[in-house]
Amino acid sequence: MTELHKIHIPIYKDILFVFLGTVKDCQQALIKNGMCEEEAQCFKPSETAQGFFIYFEKDGIYLLWMPEIPEKIAHYGVIVHEIFHFVYRFLAERGLVMNDSSEEAYTYLAEYVFDEIDNYIVQQREKEDKQKQK
């Protein structure tokens, strides 16, 4: 993958970027999206990371990254893990502390983001399958 996928979160008028691919390709996609090179180079998950969430406060960019298109159920566990990091940070930035009163806001946002990422993964797999058939 070489493009950032945008998940629009309409109720908050914000975006979560998702990238499935190498760190270097992700950095290039961030630059292509308008981030300065120096800031994009700050994105450096460990070589063994199976997924990563980062908030670039200076640019207001939320990014969920995975090194490849998920294939196994364990990869989906990583997605859920990173989504929770995103949801926690995203809603905390808006003043929603996680407690009994805000639990539904957290769970609905997590569900929405998971569904959107899963739809994106399905689309990417279909593209790969079509390319293999050619």
C-alpha cells in the first residue's frame, strides 16, 4: 500500500488515517498528505511491531499503522488493541474520561472504527486478488 486510508468520523468532524504497509512507505504517504518530512520521520515503530497508533499533535493527525494486510485472527487482535489506543486518546482530547457514563461513546466509536477498517481490508484483499488473476 502506498496511500493513507481516511476514516471519517462525522460526529467529531475528524479523521483517522490507516496505513497497511512498510514504515518507509507510510512515512512517504504522510509527506504526500502534507506532513513535513521531519515530522513524518518521527514515525518509527519498532521493527517487531505488529501494529502502532500515534497522534501527531502538531499536525492533528491520528494514525493507525500495520505492516501488512491482516491475514490471521491474531492480526485482528492487534487492530482492536490499536483501535483502543486511538479511541482513548481521541475521546480524552474531547474531554470524555472513560467511566460508566461515557462507556457507550467509547464502545460505539471503537465499533465504528473497527467496521471501517475491516471494510478497507476487504477492499484491499479484493484488489490483490484481481491483480493476481491478471
